Amino acid sequence: MTNKEVLGIIFSNMHDSMLRELTDRRTMGSVPFGGRYRLIDFTLSNLTNSGVGKIGVITKSNYQSLMDHLGSGKAWDLARKRDGLYILPPFGHASRGVYRGRIEALNGILPFIKRSKEKYVIMADCDVVFNMDLDKMLDYHIEKDAVMTVGYQNIELGNEQAKDAMVLELDDTKRITDVMVNPSIIGKCNVSMNVIIIDKGFLETLVREAISRSIYDFEGEVMNTVIHNSNAFGYEMDCYARKVDTILDFYRANMELLDPVVRGELFPENRPIYTKVRDEVPAKYGFNAKVSNTLVADGCVIEGEVENSILFRGVKVGAGAKVKNCVLMQDTVIGENCELSCVITDKDVVVRDGRMLMGYSSYPVCISKGSVI
């Protein structure tokens, strides 16, 4: 059932700088994940599973692959005569170029927001892999009579993750009393998962007032203004959720998919994660192939040994090759008698015969798109 009270807005690029190895030629939303998905699939699927039928995707740069992936939105049941999926290209000004932050991005699509008749807006980014019933968060938002509700989890924060984190301080009622952006602290914190519900009228007012004061920093200046003058609450997301803000986060989030418990939480039958469907032949295994604890997508050809790895569509592993604890993206070719451990290959990477590439579980080697080793 379509929820006609909620408008969805997805920021496809807000964390590109944190994952440079994979976002050099694409935006964050189109980063491949888990063998067949893109990061935006999780945000989009959560919205559509919660009945949101009008969703705008804000783009900035390098979004050709994202547009190819999303198409008309048919895979998410968003190819509709009314509402559905809207691709919102960047709106810039001659004096200062393309938008510098979340507020300027929202100002660029303000006519889209104003024309929407929905009462609430769910804003989300593409740097979190999660599966959650957003209806419960909306009920919480309404129950608290909040103007803004921020989804968070109490998780361990490291030095690298802190560079792109918004940490919330909450009182006993879960009201947000303080916000820290890029904090110089580590340890257990209430970290925003970049899922925010906000009243649409309040959002329009916020954007107009911020722009009139030349403010474009939503997480810092705007959030602190909101929490000191209005009812803003935190909502603890009691679901599997992983932020993907570093290459190590990306690697570990993929590796966690090898745990059947994690897969069960992330891909429940009643809340599927949708993606663009590609018709490929089934995976093919050679006579001497050995594969254990590995996710293998369709179109793969395996003649060597693969263990504890994620293989995307069309990956080829040559005879005598040994692949362990690796994430190999679409159409990667591993030659004969190669040895790879803790390696991430982007799309269309070729590793010649006999090569040896070794990373470590805390420092995986990442090979950029189209490289030949």
C-alpha cells in the first residue's frame, strides 16, 4: 500500500570523499555491494517496502552508472504514471557552482518539495546497509510530536569513521540535546545512520532561512539550531545496519554477508531488497574447482579454489588460482595459478597468470576499475 503522507529524498553522493577508491568514477549510491546489489538499493528498498511511492534521488557528479542502474524505477515498483521515481540533477549557480552541502542541494530541489503534497519527508543517504521498517520510525515521530527524528545506533566509533560521523547526545526521553560533527572521540557513541524524518513544512522553512544566511552545513549549524529551538528526537534503529564510510568498512560489511545470521537479518522474506535484474547464465564450476563459504553470483566461471569470498556477476577464476577472503566485482578475471588474499577488485579488473596479491583483514588491497595487474 502506498503511503501518501511521506515523500522520500535520497542523497546519492554525500559521502563520496570517504570512499575515494570506489567513487572515483561513480557516485556513492552506485557502488556495488554483496555480489549483485548497489548501495542505493538498500535505501530505495526500505522506502518502497514502507509504502513510500514518491522518491527523489539527488545527484551531483559521476551519476551516469546510477541512472543506468535505476532506469525508470521498475525494479522497485516506481515506474508509475503518477509519482514514482524522480532523478534530480544538480542545480548550481554561476557564482558558486554546484551545491556545496545538503542545504544547498535541498534548495536546488525546493520546487519539487513544494509541489509534493505529502506531510512528512524521509531523507536518507546511501552509505548505510540496512533493512528496517520505516513505518515504525514514522509512528515514533508522530507520537513524539517531533519536527525532526534522526535514526541512530549506539556503535563503536573509530578514528577513520569519526571523520564523517554525526554523534547525538540524548536525554532520558531520547530528545536530542547536542550534536557533534566529525568528533575527536572514539568508543561507543550514538551515531546517526543518516536517516531523518522531518515535517515537510518545517523542512522548507529551514532551507529558506539557512540559504538567506548563506548557511549550507546541515549537520553542524542547522542541526544545532533545530535542537535548541524545536522538538528533535533520536530513534534507535534496532536492525542490522552498517555504515560504509571507509574501504575497510566496505570490506567488512561484504564479509559479514558470509554469516547466515546477518543474511537473514538483511534479506528477510517479508522485506526484500530489490535491484536491477540482469539475465545471466548460471555459474559454471570446473572439474577441479573448490568453493567454500562463498557468495557466487550468476555468470561466474570458477576453475580454481575460492574460499570466504564474494564473487559478483561474470567473475572468472582460472585453473590453479587460489582466492581467499576477497571481494571480486563484476567481470573481474583472475588468471591461472594466481594467489589472492584480502583483495578488493573493482569492475573489469584483470589479474594476469601467476600474480600474487596479499592484503590483510584490517588493510585490504583495493584494485581500481579496469586495472590490469
